[in-house]
Amino acid sequence: MNKEDYFLEKFIKPCTEICELFPLEVGDDCAVISSSKDVLVSTDSSIENRHFPKDLNPYFIAYRSVAIAASDVIAMGSYPAGYLLSISHPDPTDAWFKDFAHGIRDFNNLHKTKLVGGDLTKGSLNICVTVFGEVQKKILKRNAAEVNDDIYISNILGLGREGYKSFLDGDTSIPNQYIQPKLMTKKDVLHLNPLTNSAIDISDGFLLDLDRLCAASQKGAEISITNEILKTDLEDVVAGDDYILLFTANKSNREEIVKILPKSKIVGEIIEGTGLKIKNSLGKELNFDEFGWDSFKS
Amino acid sequence: MNKEDYFLEKFIKPCTEICELFPLEVGDDCAVISSSKDVLVSTDSSIENRHFPKDLNPYFIAYRSVAIAASDVIAMGSYPAGYLLSISHPDPTDAWFKDFAHGIRDFNNLHKTKLVGGDLTKGSLNICVTVFGEVQKKILKRNAAEVNDDIYISNILGLGREGYKSFLDGDTSIPNQYIQPKLMTKKDVLHLNPLTNSAIDISDGFLLDLDRLCAASQKGAEISITNEILKTDLEDVVAGDDYILLFTANKSNREEIVKILPKSKIVGEIIEGTGLKIKNSLGKELNFDEFGWDSFKS
């Protein structure tokens, strides 16, 4: 057996599982999706030294890579039902794959999701994850924000940034939103879905992702940055790596939303026009050179 | 606009197209698959210096990466209806993306397929392609070969190897199966589907892929390597990069199959037992140290 098949057979295949939605056992050239509903799909690459540091334990490489891909499906109002992995690795070992598979299994167990296929090839470390979720009540798009909508974040900003700092300090205790992003649960996603107008996940920075949502909706936003929405300081609004949900909803839904997501915060509202009007708690206007993370800035 | 969004907007988005099967316009966190049938899906990474050489024109990087991923869907009896791209690139430029997008458009036009979403991030050059195809009459699996089935290859072996040699010699004239793999047409795939029992695409080497099919089917194979199935010499049976179809079919279907695929060859038959019995045209047994390509051998 060649090495590629060896690792796939020994470590990846035991993490896979068939179910009604993915009925074909792993081992062919494709997986099969069998759904009576429309299916959301997103693909996302996590790359060593870009999305995770070189010395991160493979357990967290697996967990984090799948979680941040799954976050895109949650951002559109569904939950991750299953996913494919395309792994490239310069020099895999049994020890590496053992930890990696452990991360996969823990993510799957927590989120009741399945690994349904994958491949492995030699190359610099790159975990490409393709996630599927069945469309629920509605698809939450970026372009459907309405004027006067409340703008919500599902949790405070800066937890990913704080987690990254802890990791750099040698502290890998959990919870840590950077190395093991906590996502919204399936139950919360399903309850929230019909109450929201538009959504995006915060990955590249709160301001940047809000700007994308506003641009897609051809609307503006007026937001207030108060200490209660920040974990550490003002840099949290551009730091990214939050993997929480940014969404907009009609003001009439406030009571229901806070019941579903007690940690969520209203940070402002959608207005006519374009662009972001950002104020601090004293009403003073804030200006930012950068709204978030750019892959191509070093 | 950050650089990631710039390249996606300028070069990738114009290559995308909505249709009944992929009804959501690009620009959200996910694509949507809307099918009343089951859907095949495969994900495949093409990596610089592993799957394609460093100085390959981006036109061919795009074409080849999508083609070899699409080959997996064809191997299961369908055709590529649409796909997602996850591109990582160390330092993209307008010139690079212009050629890359040209390759995408040419592949899409020829195969009547659609790019339905993608992302871009900084990293070593890696094109991860996730391809979808609706299940047709049946799913061609590796595990369904029957004793006495004819074993077919859809074209001769070694065209990929020859194409690679031409490329190294500075000859990039077309046709070249390495830099621009020619796949089976949708029409041929659909006609062939009900006539075959099992299939796999030849990517890592004819013997290796046949061995995988036999192992999955818990059968053996007796094959005869004659000059008429080789482009150059005996190394063609282990060289890989063919991206042609290896399939098995009941002997009663010979006449129909040759009509659909006049270039196809019968190379042997499925037998009871396990493993490959390989003979040359004189009936002399041949032994091979390696059956094909192993990612993790350098």
C-alpha cells in the first residue's frame, strides 16, 4: 500500500461515517450528497503560517480548520452537516495523523457532523475543507440588510485575538477561540434563522466584514464601539479571527434574539447610504486606516 | 478594497455563472446546490512542483487543476456540472490571474460547466477544486466489478507521460494530455454509464488504480500488456497522469461500448481471487516493483 493510502486508511477513514445525507461509504473517487433540500457549500483553505502557526498541535490544526470552514455555513443560516478534507502535508507521520484525527473526531462529536471523504497529497501544509449544510427556513445572504435593522454580533469581539496571544505565550488551555473556535450550536442557528435578514461571519475583522455586508446590501451602517463589546481594546474591531456571527434583524425581534443568544450585542443599525459611521461611547467619530485583515499584506 | 477581494472581483467573479443547479450568485459565504437528484462531489488539490511544474503557464495550471478534479466525477459515471475553487498563491498579479481566468473560461466552455464560487488566500501555490456532478443512471463505484467483466481503458496509456516530456522539452503545443487533459465528453459519459459495472480514473498509474478497483471489488484481474495499449513503452503502465477512464463491463456490451468509445481498449478481465496477473503479448508474466505514483516518494 502506498503511503497516501496508508494514512487515509489508518487515520482518516475511521473518522468517516455514512448517514442519510451522505450515504456512500468512503473509498471511491467522490462522495454523494442525498438531500431533498437545497444544499449550501463552502470551501476554505487553512495554511500553515497564515491561518495557524507552524508549531500548533495537529489536534488544533484539524479542529480549527474545520471550524472556520463550518463557520461559513452557519453564516448563511444552516449548520455543518458534513465535510470533505483535502490535506496536503510535506511529511506526515503516524503521530501527526493520530493527533489530527483526534481533533476531527472531537469536532464531529460536538457538532454532530460527519467527515465524508478526503484526499492526501504531498505539499506544504494546507488543509482545504469543503463543508455542506442543508438550507433551512431561509438563506441568510449578505445582501438582504434592511434600513433600520439592528446590527448584532453573536458574542464580543477580540476572543480570537486574545486566544492567539495566549497561544504565543505558551498557554493552550481551553477555551481558546483562536486554536479551538467555538461556533454557534445547531439549535441556536435554527432558532435564529427566521428572525434575521442578513448575516456574515466575522473572520477578517468586524469592520471589514460589516463593510462587506453593507456593500452587498447597498446600505450604510452607524455603529457604536463601547467597551462592553470588546474583549481587550479598540484593536479588537479590526483583528479578525473571531468566527462569531454578524447579522442584522428587524427591531421587533430583539426580545426573541436575546433569548436565543444571551451573549449577543447590538452594535448599531443599518442606515440609508453607504459606508460605516463609527462612533465611540461618547459619540465621538472614530477613523480606521484598515478595516481588517488582508491575506496579501505581510 | 483589499487585494483578496480585488482579485476575486476582477478575475474570478466574471468567470462565474448561475444556473438552475447553482442558483446563487457569487459573493456570499457559500454556494447553493439545488438538485432533485443525488449529487457526486470530489475535492482535489493541485500543488506546484507536485502536480504541475513551477513554470507552467497559469492558463494550464487552471485548466489542468480543474480537469483532474473533474475526472473524479466522470469516474463515477457523471460529468462536471460545476465547481468551487480555493486558490492559495504566494504573490498573485493581474497578469497571473488574467491567464488563469482564461484557462477557467476555456475549460468551462468546452465542458459546459460552471465556476460557482471560490476563495483566495496567501500561501504556496495550491489550487483546491471541489467538483459536483448529478448522479446519472447509476453510480459507478470501484467495488462493483464482476468476475468475467472485460477491463477497459478509455484510451491508450502514457499520453500524460508523453505530454510531460514534451513540456520539459519546451513543446507546449496542443493536444498535450499533461498540461491540458482531455476528458470524456458528457455525451459519452451518459451513454457509457448504464453499460459499465465499475470504474476509476487513472491518475496515479494504470496498475495502481486497477489494483485499487480490484481490492475494492474483492476480485483479481488478468491483464495483457501489448504495444497497442502503450503510447511509448512499458513504463506507461505505471506512469500515471493519464486521466482516462478504467472501467469494467459485461462482455455482452462490447459492441455498444466500442461504438461510444472507438479509442477504448480491452486490456484483460476480472477473475476470482485477488491481485493482478500481468502478462505481455507473448504470455510471459511481468513483474513490477511499483504499481504507480506515490505522493510521498520523492
